[in-house]
Amino acid sequence: MFPPGLGGASRITSMQGPNSAWLCGCGGKVSGASVNTVALSFPRSPGCFKSQWAPVPLRLSAWQGTFLWDREEQNILEAASNGAATSVGLVANIAANLIAFLAVLEFINAALRWFGEMVDIEGLTFQVICSYVLMPLAFLMGADWADSPLVAELLGVKIFLNEFVAYQQLATYKKNRLMGLEEWDGSRKQWISERAESITTFALCGFANFSSIGIMLGGLSSLVPQRKSDFASVVLRALFTGMCVSMLNACLAGLLYVPTEVGDCAMFFSTTNFNSTSYTMYTCCKQLFARWV
């Protein structure tokens, strides 16, 4: 599977690249643009990873016996049974890492809330800290400055915790927008713009987070135990480069974003039902009042 002569860039490409396509299934619940991250990530990932290492000549002898070797299984049923048994440890490793990192985040937030109450800082959490630290990065990716704190918060959750939690929060913001809720609830934004949603969807689509380090090491080491030291030596650079790939995708998404046309508000008001709210109603009302204020 991984020949001895395989270079560092090729090793981390094998660690990071395929996961982007897998995670697009998660982002698809938020935006159809997630499917495009596959086309963007695959050509960009090898290029970014190659920038971390000089090309290493690969001898053909390194591939001998890599794909064809003797197996103990005598038929496909025995192979399927052994494969299922082997996957138990891999699945348990992934589940244990997810539970552990979610527990760590809750512990950090509890400690920060306790500390915030002592110094009169209400609602101090890890996500709030990330929203300030990563705000310039979110702005450079193309998000509006008003949306940058929420985008930065989602980036912090994705990088230091897990992309699933970040996508769940992004889905909440999108739901609030489509329901036509007020953009601001006091000093807290309840949703972000469509452009910021598109940028965030691309930025979150990836396996580059600290919780994935244990998952990748445990998963790949169970498949190729003799290469565990090689994977451990490149995992941090794979993490950093994977984050760069996702953010470059987000930058390109911001450049190519085409805003959705609201349509004729007069026609909308003549046919709509005012018993419920929607984003179109919110936008048309905002445009109407802006003309008279």
C-alpha cells in the first residue's frame, strides 16, 4: 500500500487528499457548493504538499511486492470476514478520539466560563477567543468584516475540534437566515450572508484538525504498522498544509461567488403570505425601508 521509497509529499497527500471528498458529504447538507470542493481540492492538494518537500526519486524496486502479496484468506468470504474484524479497531479508534476531543472542548469552555465570571467577562468560551484571533484570516478569505467573527469562530471549531460540529453550527446560521430572523439580536449576529456561507462551506471542508491527528495515526498505522513512524513524522505538516488547501479553496469561492437575485419585491409582496417570515421577505422589507430612511 505504501512502498518504502514513497516521498514525504506523497505520504501526506495520501493522508489528507481523499478525506476532502468524504467530508463533502457533510457539507452537502449546508450548501450544494460543497460538491465543487472535490474538483478544487484534488489538484490543489498535491501542489501544496509538494511545496513542503522536495521531490524524492522513487525506485521501481520499491514497488515490488507492494500490491501483489500472499494472503492467508482462501476466498472472498474469509477476506470479508477478516476485513470486518480489522475495521472494529479502526472504528473504535475514531469514536474514542471524537468523544475525547468533545469532552476536552467542554472542559475548556467550562474553565473559561468560570474564569470569565471571576473577571466580569460574560460568555467567555473557546469559540469566542477563536472569533477574535482568526477574524483577520476570515476577512482575508473574502468574508465581510461584520461576518468575520462568526466565520472565524467556525474556523476555530473546525481546526481545534471537529468539522462536523462546525458544519452543524453553520447549518444553524443558514436556517436562521432562511427563516427571516433579524440579522442582529442585540450585539450577537444570528446569521451570516450567503457569500460568507459559501466561503465558510469551502473553508470547513477538510480533515485538517487536531482531533484528526489521532484518527489518522491510528487508522493508517492499523493498515500499515511498519510505517507508523513515517506517518507520525509528517502528520503536523499534513495538518498545516491541509488547512491551507481548504482556505485557498475558500478564497477562490469568494472570488467566483455570484449573488442570488432577490427578484421583483413588488410582485413578492402582492403574492406572499405575511403569516410567516423568510429571507426574501427580510431582504425586500430592508430595501423598502432603506428608500425612506
